[in-house]
Amino acid sequence: MLEYRGLVHAKRGEITIIDRAGLIKLTHGAYDKEEQRYFGLAAA
């Protein structure tokens, strides 16, 4: 679904985000919050 919409490109062992803003919009901001938590970007 994400690849079909042009948001990501996937191949064996690798996922590349093509349209980060589109991914955030599709997930209603959930991706952005999780990304910040994963990379430690959110304020503690």
C-alpha cells in the first residue's frame, strides 16, 4: 500500500522513504511522533 502510493520504495532488506510528508499525512501524524521517539528527538 505505501509503495503503491509512492511513499516508500522497498526491496530485499531495505525500505527507503520517498515522501516523508505524505507518510506523516497518511498516518495523521503518528509516523512523525514515532520517528521522533525512535531517534530521541522528542523533548523528554
